[in-house]
Amino acid sequence: MRRWITALALLPMMAAAEPITLERFGSFHVGGREVVVSGQPVREVLFSPGGVPARVDPNGTYLVGSMYAQFMVPRPLRGAAPLLMWHGGGLSGVSWETTPDGRDGWQHFFLRRGWHVVVSDAVERGRAGWTQIPEQTGGTALTLTVDNPWERFRIGAGTGSFARGEVLPGNQFPTDRESYMNFMRQVVPRFTTTDDMTLAAYIALLERTGPSVVMAHSQAGLFAWRAAQARPDLVRALVLVEPAAVGDAAQVAALRNVPVLLVYGDYIAQDARWPTIRANGVRFGEAVRAAGGHVDVVDLPERGIRGNSHMIMMDRNSDEVAEVIQQWLGARGLWR
Amino acid sequence: MRRWITALALLPMMAAAEPITLERFGSFHVGGREVVVSGQPVREVLFSPGGVPARVDPNGTYLVGSMYAQFMVPRPLRGAAPLLMWHGGGLSGVSWETTPDGRDGWQHFFLRRGWHVVVSDAVERGRAGWTQIPEQTGGTALTLTVDNPWERFRIGAGTGSFARGEVLPGNQFPTDRESYMNFMRQVVPRFTTTDDMTLAAYIALLERTGPSVVMAHSQAGLFAWRAAQARPDLVRALVLVEPAAVGDAAQVAALRNVPVLLVYGDYIAQDARWPTIRANGVRFGEAVRAAGGHVDVVDLPERGIRGNSHMIMMDRNSDEVAEVIQQWLGARGLWR
């Protein structure tokens, strides 16, 4: 496994300015189910000022729990399977498209290396839409204040660090005010009770794309582990970037033929929550390995890659980390 | 004006299967403002099952009212300015990306003709995110039942037509069940009281892109008229596809140097609301013309293009209508 790490320095970086040729690209929605609501009063709604009022009957059938995906297939194609990018909680597919300081995101990085990239918005977020039917969402969505990710995503050192303007020493997240606020613009509300709907939609996505590499960040680690356990035939590999949760301990054997890469950033030991979250992930990986699976754990600081926050794909050294993942995928025979 | 219509039949259609070369592409957020909330209780939130609970303080500063945009710049570039595509109410930028029956959307059409295309999600929708801070949104968002657009967007003939499975004769909207449900998957909740925030964000978008052609559908007609009145220096032309509202009557002269195309579909005379909505739009256009502006009105059936619903960019003849717009833009000197 050392070999693909040391090869890193030898690869020339692609110039970001090069044009890219797409064999095809587009978007689609998948999944969801119908829910019937009854007994609610009819309303008259003026949709646009100066328009004509429309009668809106809230009773009837709603379609809830679908999700959105945008695919891009580059020419030449070198990835052995589609590369699905699943964003973290309170975020959307934008996480992969761009960095808050305006550099190309991992969508670009992997497209330029010939991967068919699929960037999606999970149920309830972004272009997936959401619903306020209480029995479907479990209630109120959570919106984050500007200080929350700064203090929770290992950008600053915990509570109060945003107000104090404190950044963890050597942090690679772009913390100038404009960049950080660009990141906050990407944040979307989050329901904490829609996991089952979301998992079902991700499985529907895999059924649509066919066998794929799943790259998942943070919250999506939960969905990636569990989707792979439910449909190991549809997952060629899991790349889990700081997964916030694990899979079903009773089904580790289902992952026997799904190689897994776990990637963790910096500042974990000193954080209030991340030592536990990381330990849970590593322990689950060990259980998968004990069941015959292949699990690699990369702690970036141990590889000399320092300063990574929880938002690794946005950090200033994001391309360096992407290259670690690219090399691992190549070593697994998924890139030619 | 007849000339660019008759030239239509002579243009070869581009093959959808051709690869496309992008000089560059990416996404960004713009606009928004900070809002302070105080006096709310602190909550403990378990973000992921098996994770570690986090303390969430809802008091503090929120960033609300920003919007999302994805840009693609093709090679070769032939449009004289960026072409911004502003979606209608209860929808997102997806409207322009794909049709519910899986054909290429107008984003593709105009990219392939060499336009720098910018597809955006307005405030509160899609990747723009949204907020539930009541004083910012004015309350509850509206989600549509599956029958609502069918009956309101001139797909079926008004109330009850969805249940009866009735389609207006010759309708070009893809009404097979799978396609229609794909369209419903694109529908997102809509607040009806966020117009000022949305207009401000669209103006911020124009400030970012520089002088642009604005193509707006339905609700976005409101924002397009008013953004052009506020910043005529940033709008090279308006293409309004069934605009649901008009601009400020006191400021028609501001549009003197902004050429405008109004496009309306079929079945309007027999609809309960659309005769009034269309008449308002045409009358506003006449006022702009009287103030020295250039306004063309295209009623598609009068040009022999029949069967168009309100969702013209999704109808089976969407490319034919796009070609009408493309020719008009060419005649205005905006394409070379």
C-alpha cells in the first residue's frame, strides 16, 4: 500500500486551465414515494404580485424522498466505473464542485483524470427538494449559524473560536472572511430524521448508475456503508472521507468484496468529538477486515499531509488529498 | 422580424450525441445578508445515528438570501454575452438541464450553439438553500401535490383533469406517467414572500457575470423585468418565456435599450388564468415599446408551433422553440 503513496510525487498535476471534453452530461432525479395527505383546508395563493390568484388544495398525493444527480462523462474515459460523490450533512453536491476560495473542486479533479463523475443532492437537500409533511420529515429542519461549522469542523479550536477569529495552527481551510462566507452560502437546512428515505434514494441512484465507486463525506458515510451492505453488487469500492457513522455491525461480511478507503484529516486527537467518531469508523473497518474485506485507513498527518479540516475537499491542499485517493483507486484496478 | 423565423427550417439541428468541449465550468454562490437571532434555547443534536451528540445553539448570525449558479463556457464561444437561465416558481435550475423524458434541456441546446450558459437556483430553492427564520421567509413554504402542475400549467384542461388522466389535445408535454413523475421530482417547495430577497440576489448574480442575456421562465419574469429596470447596464436582452408577472410601470423607460422577447405557448385562450397573465405581459411590453424600447411578442401557435404547455423548455418540441429564441438573439446581434 505504501507504493501508491510514494508514486504521488511523480505524477504531473493537470493544468486547471485546460479545456475538458465531455462525451455527455446531464441530470436526473431518482427514487421517492407517494404520500397522501387529507383533511387540510384549501387555500388561495397569489404566486406572483400582479398575477392571478390560484386555488391550492394541499390535500392529495405528494411525491417525497427523491434525489437529484448530475453526471459528466469525460473523453477519454479512464475510470472503470462511475464515481459517485455523496455530500455531507447540511450540504449539497456543491461541496464537490468548487472550493469556497473559488478553486476547482474534486468533481473537476476526477473528471480531468477520466472518471465518469456523478454529483448528487441527497433527499431533502439542494435540487432534491424537501417536504414539510411532518410525518415524513420528523419535524423542523436545522439551519446552522455562521459560527457552527467553524467550531465543529475543526477549522477553529471549538466553542468560541469563531468569535475570537481563531484558526487551528496550519489549518488548510480557506478562512479569509469572503471564502468562509462562501462556504456558509453552500450550507442548506438539514432534517435529522430522514435517514431511511435518504438511504432508499441512494440505493435507487446505484440501481440507475450500475456498479460504481462511492465517495462519501461525513454524514454520507452512513449511507455509503449501508448502501454497500444492501447492494454490494452495485458498489465497486468505498472511499469514505471522515465518515460520521458506520454500517450495520451484523452485516460486515456483505462488504467482503468491496474495498474500502477511510481518510481522516488533522486535529482529531484534540477535538471533543472526532476521536470517538474516528475510532468508531476504524473499529468498523477492522470488523470488515476480519470478515475478509479490504480496508485501508489513511490518517493524512501520518502521510505528512497536515492541516486538514473536516471539509477536506475544500482545504487548500485538496488536490493533494485527491491524488492520494486517485492512487488508491488505481491500485485497486479501478483506473486504467 | 419574420426573416429570422423563416431561416429556422434551413438550420441543421446539432446531433445531441456530439461531445462538447468546455473551456471552463464551475459553480458559485452570490448575495445574501446576515441575520441575527437571539433568545432561543440551545439544543443537543445527534446528527448521525451512532455518532456523538453535538451542542447546537440556534442563536447567532445566519446567512440568508444567497443563490447558486453553475456556469459552462463552451469552445468555440459564439454568444456575445453570458446567457443566464432563471427558472420558474417551485422549481430549480434543473428545469433547463433536462426534460422529464430524459432529452437534453435548453442548457445543452444553447451550450452547443456556443453560449456561455449560467443555470442558477434562486433564493430558497435548490442549492441556494432556504431558511425557516419566519421574519425572513414570511412563513410556511408551499409544496405542490402531483395534480397541481398538470392542471395549472396547461398540461391537462384544468381542475380534475389529472384524476381523469386528461391531456389537452396535441399537448407536447411528456405526459406518460414516468415522465410526469420525473417532472414532479424536480418540483421544490416555494415561499411566496421572498421576492425582495430573490431580486437582490439576481442583481448580485448580474454584478458577478457582467452584462448578460437573461432568459427567464414564469415567476422569474418578475425578477428579470425588475432586475433589468434596476440595472439596464447589466442586461443585454430579456427572453421571457411565459412570464407570470411584469415590471415596475413607473420605470418602463429604463428598458429602452434592452431588447425583449416574450414567448407564449398554446391553450391560453381557454385557460382560466393565462389570458389575463398574457394580456398583462403584452400590455407591459407595449408600454416599454411606447417608451422607445424594442419588444417582440411570439405566440407560438401563430407561428405554427402548437401544443406547448407552460413548461415550454420541457415540451417534446422544446428544441424547435429554442431555435426561435436562438434566431431572435442572432437578429439582435448577440450571436456571431
